[in-house]
Amino acid sequence: MASPQSVLLIGGSGFMGRPIARALLEAGHHVTILSRGRREAVAGVTVLTADRNDGASLAAALENRRFDLTVDFLAFDAADLERLLLVPYAALGRYFLISTGQVYLVTEDAEPPFVEEQAERPVRAEPHAGTRDHANWTYGLGKRRAEKTLLALRGTHGVRGVALRLPIVQGEGDGSLRLWAYLERMLDGGPIVLPDGGQRLTRFLYAGDLATTLAHLAEAPAPRSAAYNLAQPDVLPLREFLARVARAAGLEPRFVDASWDDCRAAGLDESFSPYAGRWTSVLDPSRAAAEWGFLGTRVDDYLPGLVRWTLEHRPKESDLGYAQRPRELELAARLAGAAL
């Protein structure tokens, strides 16, 4: 093993950060988490408390500290990155920005599976303010600006920074409740409406793969490129992915095909089927595979355990889109009747 590294995780106490902390600790590295201190940290890490949006708070926590590697989950726009790098006498070492596949979804004419160069396409028109599309567009555009700031700093100030672009991440303890949204529908026994017949392609990432990747990068030479996609090997239509979820849960759901026009006419927005909407990115991880051997875990290797864990730790609340379940059931009944 290489010599132990001092690693800073910014915002690393969630369901993605906790496996990373454990993997780094198991590899013998020293791990520090900087957060607002609202969650219990992994045993063995050092905890720093600060408000990422407050430069003075960041400075109080990080000034005169030195790290070999920093992993940043909380850079949502250029100002976040600039504020961090202005902390005096703080050495962050190699810097990994945790970014998103939505940097592709805010561009014009990008076609999945997305490769890294497609993030440079022109930005598409801004959606109407106050809509779900606008919130997603704003998030993707902010991450794109943060990446561009990082790229500029690589060129002008020699910052050793890399953006890791992630699709939807699957993992134990995921607070988004997206997987639970489908499992809860399967468990209630009613039919499940699949927009576009469930043909939309999905390609996720298992949280454990992000952990092993960062543990590897902590010891490996710095990657050559400025941005990398990470994703599982499998590209599956949503219908097939949900069929595998059902098999893992021992359930036999009934799927009802619908168009998005049918869904919208029934008063359903994209949150009722969180993997079926336009803001689900499908990434091509070939660059990471070619340059440093990245290989994600296949669906059939992580999904059964993840489904079992989710059923054993059932959330106390529903996904927000489950509030639309009565309208979904009405649509399913109407479509089934029309098919007779």
C-alpha cells in the first residue's frame, strides 16, 4: 500500500460519503469530514463543523490544515468552489468535484449514452421558472459552472482538480426514496404505470463503486483528464430494471404501458415515476475504464442486496411522488379498460 493519505470529505456524511469514509479508513488513510454536523459520522473520522456557504466559517475550520486529497460533494456552483479555494493557508491537495450527468441534460442535442465532450455543447433554453424542469436545469447548470471554474483553475493556477460525473446513485440509506417509490407501489398491490412503456434506458451507479474508486484514486497517480463519467456496466430499459427489482423482492407487479401525454392528461408529473423522466442521465464510463481501469458493479450483483436492505429498513415516509398514486391507479384502470 502507498503511504497513508490525509483525505478531506466535504459533505461526506450521507449515503454516498459514508462508504467512501469506510473504504478510505480500511485502506489506512486519515479521513476528515467537513459538514454542518447534523449527521453521525463514521467511527474513526475527524469531524470539522462549518457552513459551506459562509467563507468565514470555512476559514475557521480549514485554515492552516493540510490534506493530500479533497472530495467535494457540496460544490453546486462556481461560487462554492471559489469560496473554498480562497481559504487562506489551507492545502487541499488533489481535488475531486463530485458532479452529475445533468451537465449533459442542460445542453442542446446531446444524445445518450453521454461521453465527456458532450458537456461542452450549448445550453438549451431555460424552462419556465417554478417548474420541476427549471429546478433540475438550475442544478445542472450550476454544476456545469463549477466544472468550468475548476477547468480554468487547472489551466491558470495548476489546481489538480478532476470532476467525477455521476448518474443516479443506488445505495443503502438513499434518502431520495426513488427506489422505494417503486417498491412501495409493488407492495401496495396496484398496477404500476410505465411512461413510454418503460422503454427509457437506465444506467445507474452503485454507491460502493464510488467508494472503491476514490480509495483507488487516493493511491494512484493523478488522472490525466479533467472529467470522467462513472456508471455501472449495464444499460437496461426501465421495465427490465423494475422486473429485476420485483424478482429480488419476491413480488409480481403488473405494469401498464402509457404515453407521457396520457400521464400528463391524468395530472401526473414526472415525480410519480422518478426513473422515467427526462432528468435521468445515461453515462458512458469508457474514459475512466480506459485510463484507470474503472469497472462498476453489475445490476444483478448489487440489486438483490440493495432491495433486501431496503425492505428490511422500510422508510417511514413515502416518496413525494407517491401522493399521485390515486391518479396513477385511475389512469391504469382507464387504460386497461380501453384495451379490452
